[in-house]
Amino acid sequence: MDKVIFLDRDGTINKEVNYLYCIKDFAFIPGAIEAIKVFHELGYKVIVITNQAGIARGHYGESDVMKLHDYIESLLEAEGTYIDSYYYCPHHPQGTIEKYSVECECRKPNIGMIEQAMNEYDIDLENSFLVGDKEIDVETGKNAGIGKCVIVRSGHPINEYVTKADIICDTIYDLSTILQKE
């Protein structure tokens, strides 16, 4: 079975930008590339799960998300690493694009994106991690039965006193350092 590090995208691997879709606006959070390398070295698959409400709200299209993910992959490949898979939710109940303006099972904190990954990989949820910069990411991991849920300070402000996260880190690089020591 595969151990997985599920990563939120914006605020977790790259700097938070509202409705990020333009390549020119993309920037990795310092240490993110190195962390992804370490996760692979430790035997984890790395899978991105990201809500992309900007699609439902008409700010950009699905093809823009795919172009950005291809760009991210090209940057990672140049550094000798990769992300195993990307899953995104294009929906939002208050969207302006009718076909995306729905309640769905893939929008975090629902677990549809994790279920999609489970259809493609033989995932050991108990020995996997979910990492994000918002409490909704932690809720997603808890809802899916993922072993450890991690919240990082690199994106949105967090309330460390009420989070249900198992681990709090500054960045995913800090998590990679912790895992290397185990």
C-alpha cells in the first residue's frame, strides 16, 4: 500500500494568491521543492488536492488550472522531483458558472478528491498525511480517516488554540525535517 502526503496547493506549496491561475503569479514557498524531494525519498507519494472556486466564479477555466499544474511540474522536474497527481474541485455553491455552481462531494472538506486518488492508488490512509494552510484542509483529512493532519503557517492565518491538526509547522519543509528524524 502507498503512503501519501496529500498537499493543499495555494498557501501550502506556493505563495497564497487569490484565484491563482496565471503562471507569472506563481511562486513556490521557500523549501517546498526540497520537501517534496524528501517526501519521495521517504517513500511517500505526493498528491495535490485543491479547491479551485475561481472556476465556478468565472475568474478562469479548467484549462488554466491544468496549464498551471503543467508549469509547476516543469519547475519540479527541472529540480529532479515531481508531484504524483493533482486533483482539483472546480465547484462552488455560489458560483456564477451554472455547470460548476453546485454542491459536490469533491469540494473540501468533503473527501471526493481523496476518493479519486484512492481509485488510482492503493493508499494506506492510516500512514498518510494531509497538509494544508486552513482548518478546512484538516477537516478533510479527519473526514477521510487520514492518519495525521498537518496545518502550516505559510498561507492563511491559523488559530493554533482551536485547530484540530495533529501537527503545526511553519512550512512543508519543516514537516519534511520532522519526518526525516522519525
